[in-house]
Amino acid sequence: MVTPRVVSLFERLSLQQEVQFIPARVEGHTEPYFILNALRVLRCIDEARCEEVRFWEPRHGVPEKVGQYRNVVGLKVDPAKMGDTPISRPWGWSGALIVTEGLKQAMEHEGLTGLRFTDA
């Protein structure tokens, strides 16, 4: 969930093609909010550098997930697989949102709060 300030920043940075902003209402709040949906999903997880990577296996009883990530601890990405994409989600691990250093700095300079950045 993001505020119009985030939408405005992305517009100023000409990143409208990278994300989708879906209007949302937050109970108890009158101001508008948006769900930020990163449109690019990249196979960029550097499994060898992560602390731990576990995959779904047949023994887990969920055949449609076999071979997909079950758990990723200490997520690391391969910068070579990112290209010049400013914002994306890693394939198979949708809980993370990956941004470039430049976008991170722009968000911090804007004074946006509620963000937690970690090196990946």
C-alpha cells in the first residue's frame, strides 16, 4: 500500500511503465491509497549467495508447486540478471520487491516512510 506521494514520485521518474497503481480504500482513512504492483518478475535470485533456499518437493504433497521456492532466507540477487530494471519482483518469491540504488535514494530523498531496505 502506498500513498499518492509514491505515485507522484514514480511519475516524475517516468516509471509508469514499470508499475501499476491500483486504487484502494483503507478503513478508517479518508485519504487515497494505492496497491503498488511491480509489472516485471525476473529470475534473479542468486541461490548460491542466499543463506538458505528450499524448494517444494513431491514429498510436500503440493504437486503444482514442485520445483518452486518454498523458503528463501537472506535473499541475494544476481545483478547481471537485473539489467536496467528499476523495480521488480523476484520470480518465485513475491514477498520481496527489488529496487535499484537510484530508486532507493529517490525514495529516501522524498522522505517516504514505512520502507525497509536491505542489500540483496
